[in-house]
Amino acid sequence: MQTITASQLSEWLGKEQKPQLIDVREPWEYALCAIPGSINIPMQTIPSRLNDIEEGDVITICHHGMRSYQVALYLEAAGLGPVHNLSGGVEAWATDVDPSMAHY
């Protein structure tokens, strides 16, 4: 598992081959703010929704990067990936990439 900064992810999303963005926050958090193109699979549902995650590069996302770190380790152990955790989560994205995004 690797980590990726919000700025690095923003650059990657500008390229042709985009990673799959898995936001592991709760639905109410996802409704407040989300990185465009991400899908919401709450942390506790990951084991039952592994089939919803496509092959290839996966970025895990949460509020500050802690829950997504745990999910990234889990996904890597399950044989998915390469897996990258968004360091600082959506808070870093809102600060470094999209200042119009809601903070909570």
C-alpha cells in the first residue's frame, strides 16, 4: 500500500488512465462533500462489497486518512490493487485542491 497526496491525486485524475476512487466514509459524510468520480462504500461494508471494486489502481479516501488507511491495508491483503491511501483525506483535498469543498 502506498500513500498519495491530494495534489498528486489531482494530477493523476487529469490523465487518461484514472484510478478508482473508493470513499469509505459514512453516507452522511459523503453527502456533505466528495471528490468527483468517487464511489461511496462505507468502511464496515467493504468485506461484503469487494466485488464492487474493479481491478487496477484503487485510491481509498476518508475524512483525514485514517479509516481509509485501514481499508487500504485490507484491500491489499485481499489481493486488490495497487492500492493507494489519500493522505489527509477529503480535508487535504478541500485545503490543497478544491477550496470550495465543504469542511466538517
